[in-house]
Amino acid sequence: RGFSLRWFESLLSDPAWTEAFSTSLTIAAISATAATFLAGLSMYGLERGMSRWRTAAESNLMAPLIVPGIVTAIALYFSFAQFLLLGTYTGIVIAHTILAVPFVMMVLGTALRSLDIRLEQVAWSLGASWSQTAVRVLLPNLAPSLLASWIFAFVISFDEVIVTSFIAGPIHTVPKKMYNELLLGVTPTITAVATLLIIATLCVMAVAQK
């Protein structure tokens, strides 16, 4: 048989899959934004502020990158159970943000270390407040790294399946639904999803390189 778009049409007409894509995109966008904001503030504080507790603080923030995913998933499961966050969008966003923060910190840490602190000092000496310095000095110089960090965090959140399987409950993201479908066997719909994800990944890589 020749090439056909039948299974792509089947995928896009399936409400379960379209809802999973919508859920994944929404959660990934919110998580990436939160992770970039929190990691940016944390990394700035570590690079420009505290020195005594820097190693301990940085190690704590980087822990999700070191600890095995299954251990993180179990820990988040029991923690979220106490706060009734299991099976909620809020719980998934928090979990994905925690997982993405270390990756964003690595990118922004390198950018901040290469940024000359004298640019900030000059702004302060001319009477600029911290917020004005952040908007007019830091953000313009860190914009490429912030965009790369956001894309990195978005991809990490969108691709997450282990932690999501533990805490999402009835909520289905694309990776979780793919995993559940694969337990029943490989179908043409799964291959269509995989093809779309590959195309999306290539597009993201192209945007990140520009």
C-alpha cells in the first residue's frame, strides 16, 4: 500500500488524543514558564548573592536531576497525597516544574556567569532600581538563554511520563496515553503520534538554533 494520511486523520478526529495533546501543551507551557521564572531568580541569587550556603542550596535545587525518576515519582506521590494534589492539573504542573528547574538552572547559570556584573553596577550607580536593572539590563542580555531555557523546560514537561503516571490519575497527557496504548500493542495511531512528535522536535530544534 502507498503512503496515506488515514491514521493522521484518525488521530486528529479522536477526542481522547486531541484532549491529551491539549493537556500536554497547556501543562508544558505553564510548567516551562514557572520553571524559567523560579530557576532564573534562584540562579541569580546564587550567582550574585549568597556564598556561604550556595553549594547546599544549589545541590538541593539540582536534586531532581540526580535522583532516579522512579524515586522522585514515589516521593511526589506521597507528598501530593497529603495535600490532595493527586489527579489534579495543579499537581502535574508543580511536579513538572520541579523536574524542569535543574535543566533551566544549568542554562541560565552559564549565561549569568558570562554576563559582566559591571553592567548591573553601572545601572545601579546611575540610580536604577533592581527591577529597572532587571528589565533594561538583565532581560535583554539574557533573552536568548531565557528562550532556550523555556524551550528546554517545555520539551522536558511535554515528554515526562514516569512522574506523570504516578500523580496524574485520570488526566492523560500524550506520553502517558502512548504508554497506556503500547501496553495493548503497537497500532498505526501510535506511529502517527510518534511521527508528529518527531516533526515537532525538529521544528523546536530549528527554532532554538536561530
